Amino acid sequence: MTADEIDALLSATVPARLATIDRDGFPHVTPLWFIWAEGGFHLTSFSDRPHLRRLAANPRAGICIDVEEPERDDGERPNRQVRAIGTADLSRDHDGVWTARITDKYVRRSAASAMRATRVADQRVLIRLKPDRFVAVASV
């Protein structure tokens, strides 16, 4: 994929799938809204969520953002995906800064302002995943 294609996919309003590992070594996948900024993935979540407990115990994580086009006449379903792995950093989303940015990306209609206010008031935890490895692929 070209840099522009990667930027377009990372700007798309599709959820990321965050993979975490439980204490027995089993993977769990959680869909979450995200922002790609400052060389990393930024996601927020309620503090009581199981994926946050798993990240606190083992910060190694993976992420996948993908889209699939409708089936073509030849039966193919072209897709584009970005996958990354790295170590997640957890912190409080002070003043809901990242939550507001993420909400603005995904909610754009008349409900955006109210949705942003509600989500920012939730006092979410910020997940930052700076990739150690980053792969972007597409089928044609």
C-alpha cells in the first residue's frame, strides 16, 4: 500500500480490533474506535473493561484495521488492512482530550456534540499503542 492509502485506511471510520492476551496466554479481540496520531494508535475505554485488566497484566498487544470491498463480478472481495504489534501504555485520558478527538472522527452529525460531551464525562482510560512492527497490505 502507498503512504496515501495507509493514511486513508487509518482515517476511515471503521473500528480497530485490539488483541490482548489473558493470563493463560489466550488472545482476546476487542473492537474499539481509534485515532492514529503521533506515530501510534490511541483508543479510550471505560476503566472497568476486561481488555484494560489484560493490558495492565501484560501490555503486549496487537491491532488490526481492515476494510473489505463488495464482491466483484470475478468473485474477489478486495481488502486493505493495517496490522501492528507493540506494547500498550495505559493512562488516564485527562480532560477527555483523546476521547473527544476519537468521537469527532466517528460521530459527525447533529448528535456529535452531545455524544462527545457524554463520552468525555465518562473519565476513560487512554490506550496508546506505538507499533514495534507495522504491516500494511492490500489485495487487488
